[in-house]
Amino acid sequence: MTETAQGRELSVGVGAGGLATSDMVLNIGPQHPATHGVLRLLLTVDGERIVSADPIVGYMHRGAEKLFEVRDYRQIIVLANRHDWLSAFSNELGVVLGVERMLGMEVPERAVWARTLLAELNRVLNHLMFLGAYPLELGAITPIFYAFREREELQAVMEEVSGGRMHYMFNRVGGLKEDLPAGWLTRAEQAVAAVRRRLPDIEALVVGNEIVSARTLGVGVLTRELAAAYGVSGPIARASGLDLDLRRDEPYLAYGTLFAPGGPGRVVTRTAGDALARLECLLEQVHVSLDLVEACIAQLRSLATGPINVRLPKVVRVPEGHIYTWTENPLGFNGYYLVSRGDKVPWRLKLRSASFGNVQVLGRLLPGALISDMVAILGSMFFVVGDIDK
């Protein structure tokens, strides 16, 4: 028979030895050290086995989309870079690229390459956070100290160029806020070299580690078909064999050149689709992004001195119409659907965030897993709660 608890059908049966057994409803979160923030998982469990899982979001709702509609296109950037606070520069890009396309604006070449460079540095910063935090969730504290050492190396050059450590506010419609500081390319190159030199320290702690392998190998297997059906994207989808990367498939900025045959760009994929494959994708992607940064530095050095932005009127009005702009953010596809009525503010600006798609699949991924594996699966989905609740 069944009984209802918290609005759920719970099965009641007779176990071994004639003892009555029943499913239990278990809340993980919304305040829980394993949930990366205020995410709630409503689990129905039979002993240690998860029967069903319901990710419940909205505890951190920011109302970003409605706030966009009462800000002009300069002010929107400061809000847009905050929904995924680990991918701030990339969040800004989607907004300014959409506005520039609606305006038919051509951005200076120096700005194109500088944006690409900063976007890839931001990608490395994002991935290093998860490469440190994920082992922490599995019980290993040391990797996060190594990851933060490398993050600080790169944060220093990002802070020097933009003035911000996390929320850069460096993109502008038409280019960047200002030119790169004198000598900055050399300092960025030195920081990249230092990070690349020390990355084996993190890899030695994680790759091939018996405990990490035991907790992640074959755990939380996400099939390619399920990833596609739920809109999962980024490293998580590519770990399941879904070979999609907007930098290669629908190039923007300088990615068309970087991902051309013979270029440094390549798409990192795996086929296993388990938690270990997702971790490996993230780690290898750091190496690829550092290659792209070095290529951008070399290109910027070869460019003649010139403008870094387009001079704009005091009030920017976008022509009437609509456009959808998506970018390959560190955690997956980030899209903005902009609808304009010719005003200085958007009539509608809808956000398609990467983390939302990556988390909604948990309802299909967790059933059948053990509670002890739930933390390993959840951490391997690499999400930011602000990016879910927008």
C-alpha cells in the first residue's frame, strides 16, 4: 500500500524477517555544505538507495531578468556578470555582443582579441574553483589550496586590467572599458607560465588517486541522449560524448581563427559520462584555455596600436527588433534573448543560463544511486546557484 508524506507517494512493504519497511523523504538543503549554495534536493530513499529526486530551486531568486528591463544597456552589464559569479566576464560578453549585433557595430580588432583572452582567463579561473572544491566534497582538503594558489596568480592580472577581482565590469558596448595597461601582456604571460608549470601539482593529487577514482568511476553516469534531452551543455555534456562547443560550432570573437584547423583550439570530450569523466574534462579544458590565452597574447603583440572601443553617444538606443545571442560560458551555453522597441532599455531580456539545464537533469540522474554517492554526483555537475535562480 502507499501513504502520502509531504505530498509524495511513499511505498510501504514488508522486508526480510517480516519487518515493515517504508520509503523516507529526505531533504538535502537548502542550506547544506554539499549544494554549492541554497539548492534543495527532495529525495525519496529506500534505505540508502535514492528512489526519486526533485531539485527545488528559487531560494536565491534574484529577479535579474526584470531588473534588466529597467536598466540601460550600460547598467545591465553590472547585473549580468553576477548570476554566475565565477564566469562574470563571459556573462558580460553575451549582453554586449547582442547589442552590438543589433546596432550593426564593428568592434576594433584589438578589442576582439583582448575579449577572447580575458574570456579564456575567466574560464580557467572558473574551472580551478571546481577542481579545488570537488575533491573537498569527496573528503580531500589539500587540492583546494593548490587550486586557489593558481587562481590568485590569474586573479592578479585580471584585477590589474579591470579593477575587479570577480565582477570585472570591463566590457562595454563597442569594446572594452579601456586599453590594456602597459606591460600587462608580459605579466599575463608570466602568470600563465607559472600556472602551467604548477598544474601537475593538482593533477598528481587528483588524477589516478585511488579514493577519487573509487568515488567517481562509474558514478552518476549521464548518457549522451539524456544530456541532449535536458539541455545539458558545457564540460558536463562533453563528458557524455555530446561534442558541442559554440567556440568551434558557432564562432564569435576570435574563436573562428583559434579553432580553425591547425589552431590551438580543440574541444575536450569523453564518452563515459560519469563523475570522473566530468572531472577529467574540466582539468584538460584548463590546458586548452591556457593555450588559447597564449595565442591571444601573441596576436595582440602583433597588432598595431589602435582603439579598444567605439565611441558611443551618451544614450545608446537599440533599433526595434529581437536577437538571440549565445556564448560558450565556462559551465555551458549562456544565452540572452533581447527584444527591443527602440528605447534605451530592453523591452525584454531573457536569460538562458548554463547551470539551470545542468541541474534539472538531477531528477533523472540521482534515482538508483546511493545517498553516499549523491554528494559525488551533485558536485560533479559544476553549477552556481545564482546561475540557476537568475
